[in-house]
Amino acid sequence: MLSFIRPYRWHFIGGLILLFFGSLTFMAFPYLAGELADVATGTSKLGMDLNQIGLILIVILLLQGVMSYLRVIWFAVVSEKGVADVRSSIYQKLIGLPVYFFERNRVGDLTSRISEDVNRLSSVFSNTLAELIRQVLILITGIVFLMVTTPRLSLTMLATFPVIVVGAMFFGRYVRNLSRSRQKSLANTNTVVEETLQNINTVKAFTNETFEYNRYKTEMGHVVKTSLQLAKYRAAFATFIIVVLFGVIFFILWYGAKMVQDHTMTIGQLVSFISYTAIIGAAIGSLGNFYTEIVTALGGTERIREILNETVEVNVPVVVNRPKVKGHIRFEDVYFEYPSRPDMPVLRGIDLDILPGQKIALVGQSGSGKSTIASLLMRLYPWQKGQITLDGIDINTMDLSAYRSVYAIVPQEVLLFGGTIRENILYGHPGASEDELMAAARTSNSLDFIQSFPDGFDTIVGERGIKLSGGQRQRIAIARAVLRNPAVLILDEATSSLDAESEKVVQEALERLLEGRTAIIIAHRLATIRNVDCIYVLEDGKIVEKGTHDQLSLHEEGLYAALAKLQFDI
Ligand SMILES: Nc1ncnc2c1ncn2[C@@H]1O[C@H](COP(=O)(O)OP(=O)(O)O)[C@@H](O)[C@H]1O
Ligand SMILES: [Mg+2]
């Protein structure tokens, strides 16, 4: 974590220096308070009068003011910029991680790491660390001063030290574990909120508000439980320290009073001794708090480090050089199971040979592995056995981002970003010109409906904007793909969720998009794939039939014929 501070080390060091001198001048204060008392009672040996001491006190005050002002600002620079860097690094890491990472981790948990855990870190660097150092400085200078002036009393005070240190270590362990599990439960509550708010329509349609509310309350219960447990340990620790400290202070008062009575000490010395002891006591007391705060933040940094230590598949920022490819795709005996569900083979020996410019279709029952084939082609998951090649080159040997830039995919369920229609289309090729944008909208049959909105291309979609129909979203996705101008196109049930009328418009847009490209069409409705070059029929992760529509229809016992019969009868 310190590496995040390094770029701002001069501010940090400057802050530390101010902290150092600030604490030192502060420590002169109790001494001068004692001098005031001694001058007043006529026992001072320094030979200063009250006004001179008053003047020194004013100078100290001014110095204190300037130094603490600068120190707070400089430390804020370090913590704010450092924390922004930590957040950016986490996000940079996250966005470069492979999809299966996100199947293992829930989104709410990840966002809580980037917000909650980093927040803790920020408060450590902006405040806690500085205070800790300040108190330690006060402690050291105070003790040194006391040891020199009043060694006997000071040794008594120091004897309590080991007790406090052992106590802190003991409590620290528990606090660390508890704070970890508290962060975890808090992340779980975030997850519930995010999931339900994202799917609010489903929640309402199933009238599961109460169910979700209870789920949230249960999770919140866990948070409260661990928080209270945490509070108990902190409270116990605070009490422990207060008792020890006040015991020591009372004893010192009593002992010091005796020394004044014996004339082995002046009133002024007692005054400064008591002031120092009080300050030192406060310093020790706050150490406990800082200690638990730092330990808590450390628990958070472990969760942050977990992400930072993951291996990315794409190093952001990435330079994409789109390769020129013909689009000859081959699958050779590919076996695959999902990392999240090992021992459940999803693809079992897939062979495909798609020549440049050919259009092939994958059909088969839901769950037979069609989308999985597309995912592997996009290199979203590593497969266990077999080889996939593009133009004869093993795709695993190509630069990942360059390789993926060959493709565009139009999925069944198009999710748009919250911004404008323009932004959503430009997602396919962020640098495209206005003319290209218009052309893409025209090709995808979306220009008319976009222009029918008062704001046209600047219409906000999604949150707080208009909701687009399935067919409209699909056409935006097609416009995206047109702008991307991919060598290979993947349509994953792109029209399955549409009604007959919008399917017609979308289908027409798709035909235009397909022209001159290699394409893999995953289709539910067989009517849409009659003219493709080859149809592969999948069953349980295996290709059981292949051929053109006419060939497969002839084979009456076959799965394709059965599927076709089922569909055309309806
Ligand atoms: N991300 C995933 N993790 C684990 N299993 C998955 C995942 N996606 C799909 N599966 C499983 O893999 C099988 C094939 O799924 P899929 O390729 O989506 O089928 P299709 O697209 O033909 O309907 C199914 O049994 C499905 O449950
Ligand atoms: Mg699918």
C-alpha cells in the first residue's frame, strides 16, 4: 500500500516534518506552564518574568496554527490522491479480469471493496497515521523530558507500559478478525440492494418485496451483531486503558504532592509534571484507538490486495491493432467445462469448420452448449482440450484484445448503458464520425425510430430516460455491430425474444449486417436459418448432425427434422 503513497512522498514527508516540529513546540507548553507557576511563587531559576513567558507562549501559538494548517492540507493531498490511485488501480484491475472472475465474486462485494475498504484506508492516511505519529512523538519527548527532570516519578509511570502493549496485542487480534467479517456482511447487504434494485420489475412481478426485505434485514442483523461484538472489544480495551491510566495519574498526584511537601520539588515542577503526564496519558489512550483503526484498515487492505493480486487477461490501458483476417474458423475436438462447475462437461468434442464468408447456424435444445461455443470463440473461458484456430492460427497465441476486435456479437438480451442512444451506438467504434453513425443507424433500420424521439440521437436510454422496446434495443445493438465492422459476426438468438413484426425489421437489418462476413448464427427459430451454408445440430455438448436445411430435412429420423416438425406445426 505504501507504493501508492510514493508519488506524493514530498507532501507526506513535509507533513511529517511539520508534525514533528508541531509536536515539539506543543511539548514546550507544559514546561512553560510550570515556569509560570514558579515565577509567580518566586522559585524560578530561569530569570524570566511573566511577560516574557507570555510572549513565548504567543509565538508558540502562532507557529502551531500555521504548522497544523499546512500539515492537514498536505496530508489531505497525500490521502486523497493516494486513495484515488488505489481506486483507479482496483478498477483498472477489475475491468481487465476475465469473466469467470465475476462468476466467482458478487458485484456488491466488489463495489464495497472499492468504496468501503478504500474509505478506511483513506481515513488512515488523512488522519489516523498523522495522529498516531504525533502521539508517539508526544509520548517520546514527554517521557524523555520527564526522565531528565523527575526520574523517580517517571519510572513508576513507565512500569505500566508493558501491560498496555500486551493488552493491545491481545485485543488487536480479535478486532482484526471481527472487522473482516463485518466488512463481509456489509458487502452482502450491498449485494442484496444492488441485485433487487437492478431487477426491480421481477421483484414486483413476483410480489417478493417482503422476501427481499427480510433477506436484507437478516444480512443487516449480521452486520449489527458483528459490529456490536467489535464495539464490545473496543469498549473493553478503552476501559482497560482508562483504568490503568487514571490509577497511575492518581498515584503520581499523591506522590508528587508528598515531594512538594518535602521540598524535593517545586510547585511549578509538579504542575509541568502533571501536565506532561496528562498529555502522555491521553497519547497512550488514543494509541489504542488508532491501533484498532489501523488494524481494521489492514483487514480492508487484505481484501483490496486480493483483487490487486488477481491475474488480468487484458492489461488496461490496451492498444488494439485490429488484425486483417479472412475469417476461417476451426474447432478441433474441443472439450470444455465451466470453471465454476468443474466435472460437468458442457462441450464434448466439438468440431467445426467455417470457411471465410460462410454463414453457419448452431441449433439445438436450450442448454445444449450453443452460447458456450460462442464464448469460447471469444476466449471468455479457457477450454480443457482441443484447439480453436482462426485462419489456421491457434487463437490462444494471438493478442487477446486484437483477437477479440475481429468479432461483434448481437445477443438475445441487449443491455444498453445508461447514456444516450448516440453513446450506445458509438460503443461499437468510439471514434466513428457523424456520417458513419447515421449510416449505421440507417443500415440497422433504427434511424426512423431514433428520429421520432424529440431528442433524436441524444435521447437518454435506460435509467431516467425512455425505455426502448426489445426490437429497438436489438436494432441499436445491430447499429453498434455495423459501426464495429467485424470480420466475424456472432448472432446469439438475436431475434428470439421479438414479436413477428419487429423480428421482420430486425431480420432485414441483420441480413445487411451479415453481407460479406463470416457468421455464426445461433437460432431458436429455424425459419431464420434456412439459407445458411451449414447447420450444426447440438445435443448435450456434441454435434449430432450437420448439413444444409434441405439435407437435414430429408433425414427424417434426425433431431433437426424433429425440431423442424415441432416448430412448423405450431
Ligand atoms: N457461466 C456458466 N457457468 C456454469 N455453467 C454454465 C454457464 N453458462 C452456461 N452454463 C451451463 O452450460 C450448459 C450450456 O449452456 P449454453 O451454452 O448457454 O446453452 P445454450 O446456449 O445452448 O442454451 C448449460 O447446462 C448451462 O447450465
Ligand atoms: Mg444460449
